[in-house]
Amino acid sequence: MDDVNIPTPNKALAAILLGPKMVALVRTKTELGKIRYQMIVAKRSRKLMQSARVTVRIGGYKNDRPVGRLTVGQGLKYGPSHEFGHKFRRNTASGQFVARDGKRRRGVRANKATGAHDLRKVLRSLR
């Protein structure tokens, strides 16, 4: 069996990661992501834009660093469907939406609305 070198924990690195400057840095970067999300999201009712929240807590694999979380669409029914897309059904004759009751009907066309993927765009811009 090979010898495995496990270094002793570096107390200075732990102090830097848990320090107030690192927490402020993570909060600043997460707030920047919130502002970018609010700039690119659709603004018909502004509710999705206003629902963006930032929290910073201690986390990570060993709970040894600050982790920023950007929460969007909490309390809104359409938040996930806007981001990831949804399926819908329309009557081919009238164009009206048809309820999804599981039954197959004639003249009903099933489609999928593509999602906006705004959070993906924000994360890519923060690299």
C-alpha cells in the first residue's frame, strides 16, 4: 500500500475563509449575480424580478467557507416554468388552451414552451 501524505490543517487558511472579508466578498459577488438576473429577466409584472433574494451562510463540504445563494421565484407559481419551460396543449381549431386531464383528444396539439434559462446566463457571466 502506498504512503498517503495528509497535510495538517492550515489554521491561517481557515481564518481567511471564515473571516469577514471573505463573507463580504461572497456577498458582493452574489449581489452582482442578483443585479444581473434582474436586468435580463422578463419584466411583465416585475414579480419574478423582485423575488430575487441573496443569502450568505457558512457551508461547503466541511462547513469551512461562506456560500452565497441566489433564490428566485419563491412564492410564485410560474417561477420554475419560466426558467425551465413547461408543456401545454391547444385546440387546433380554436387555438384555446386545453386542460391536461390525461385523456387523449382529437384536435389537440401538445407543445413545449422553452425555458428562458436566465440563471444559467447569470452564472456564465460571473466566471
